[in-house]
Amino acid sequence: MGVGCRHQSPAAKPQPITFVTEGNTVYRQDEAGRRAVLTLDSAAAPSGTAIVPRQWSPAQGSTFSVAATRFRHVLPSPRADWVAFETAGTHELVGVVPAAGGALKVLDFYFDSSADSLRWSSGGLLTAFYMPPSGTAEVRVYDATLGKRVK
């Protein structure tokens, strides 16, 4: 009785997806090439690209200027299905956008401060380490799918 050996080709490794910030645009880069996902300048936005708002209305009757000038943090989720970002400007805005492109979700708005860092959990929650003007550090947790703060 002989021992046979079948040669198996190794499974193809998934190509990495990266996100690159150039100027005022975030690009998704993968095996298909580079595609704009998010931009700060609506006049230069490629078709289908979500735009960071110049103003944000968190509640009926209230509108705040964002005047975003650049991205401070850009971070893909562990499964690369969302991209979290924070802008720098008049006030900082934290949000997420689907990595494949689409409408952004504003998660939070910081007055006179910003997030020190953003981190994703393996469960898909986004954590922002934030120092408000009071000087007492906070940890804020957001659910990208729900588009809101959960802690």
C-alpha cells in the first residue's frame, strides 16, 4: 500500500486595504487601485464621495461651524468596512464613513479640544480618548453601525 501526496496550491492571500490621506482627501487603496472615499472640499469632491460638512446640526435649531481644514486622525476598522476620522478646524468633528464609500455619519463634535487618539475594538466599536477644556480626560465609545455615542 503506497502513501500518496496531493499537491495543494496555497490559498490566495487577501490583498491589503490601506487608507491614505493626501491633502484634504482620504483614499482607499487596494488591488483595484486608489479611490477617493472622503474629502473636505465639496467643490473638488469626486462623484459619489461623502463630504465632511462645513456645519453640523446636532439638534433641531442648533447649527455649529466646523470649517474643517485637515484630517487629524484617519483609522480603518479591523475588518476595513469603516473608516473613522477626526477633522481639525473651528471645532473638531469625529465621524465614520463606509470604507467602500457612501454617506458619512457624524459621531461627535468637540468644542475647544480634540481626541488624542482613536482606536477600534475587535467588536467594531470606536473609542476616542478625549481631553475636554475642563482638563479631566474622558473616554468616549461610539458604534459606527448605529452612528452614535454609546458610552
